[in-house]
Amino acid sequence: MTIVVRADELQKKELLAQGINKEVQIQWSDKLIPVAGVDCYIDLLFNAQSHIAELSALHPALIIVNEVCNTTDQLPAGLIRMNGWATFLKRPVVEASCTEAGLRTKAEKIFEVFNKKTEWVADIPGFISPRVVTTIINEAYITLEEKVSSKTEIDIAMKLGTNYPYGPFEWSEKIGLKKIYNLLSILAQTNKSYEPSLLLKKEALY
């Protein structure tokens, strides 16, 4: 089996967090081009605005993209969405969405290479974990806006009080605050409870 992966160094480290459980050839590349005999392409640096045309040339190989915000009906047919946000990718479970049963089976075999179980979730913006975490981060920014406490104190309180691996501000730095803001903005289009706080918007965009 041959897998080509586009990823930065952190994503590579997180993808390999559980090791590799079978003989497989993995090629790491900053550009995905058609290669004979490749079973799957994984694009962890996926950008819906600039990578679509590039990926369309890779069919009929399986194509998995790190796409948290856009749903499959907003992407070309045959792409499998996964949650590859920083800190989530290193978990032994991968959140993914795909409407075709045959592609799901193939994708599960790919994730098994990395000792990761596939959790198929609803094809909605944000999957499950990113929705929850972005909401927590947004609430932390609202708390900061109201001058209840400092970023450091809120991070400490959340880690000690809830046993989260990171405080909300620490988490937002690892994921990228602009990604947090983009997802919240998409979710807020149908549910105003996700409306990004003014302070979060300011720090994300300026």
C-alpha cells in the first residue's frame, strides 16, 4: 500500500502519534501530483480555494482532506472530510464524514495503518469535537471581555476544574484563532448562539 501525505511537521508528528501498524510506503510531499500505484492521498493542508483543481487530477485514488468547516456537498464528489486540526489529529480516533459506504470502508483501512479508529459523524460544519471546543473558546473570550478574569487564570481554572488537556486560550493558539473564528461564523449563520465574541473577532482578524 502506498499513501501520499501533504502535511507540515506538526501534522506529521500528530498523524504518527500511534505509530504505523503494517508495512506501507508513506510519501510526504508539499505538493500532491498523480503518482502511479498510489492508493490514497491525504491532504492535511487542504485549502478549498486553492487545492480543488489539484486534487481532481488524483482520481480514482482515495482522497482524504482536512476540512472542518465545509461539508461534502460543498466539495467535489469523492472527497472524504476529516478533522485534522492541531491537537485533534494526534488522538487515536479520527472524526470523518463521507456519504459513500464503499469509500468509508477504504478510508477505515487507511486510518488503521496509523493505528487510528474512524468515527463517522454527521456531515455538518465542525464535526463534533471542533464544535464543542470552539464554543468553549468563545465563552472564554466572552468571560475575558467581561473582565471576569485573565487569560492565564481562565486557562488554569479550566485545566484544573475540568481536566481539559489545554486551557481555552492555549487551545486557540494551537489550533489557530482564525480557524476558530471561521467555524463560529459559519455556525452562527444558522444558530446565533455561536456568534463569535467581539474580542475573539478582533484578535482573529487584526
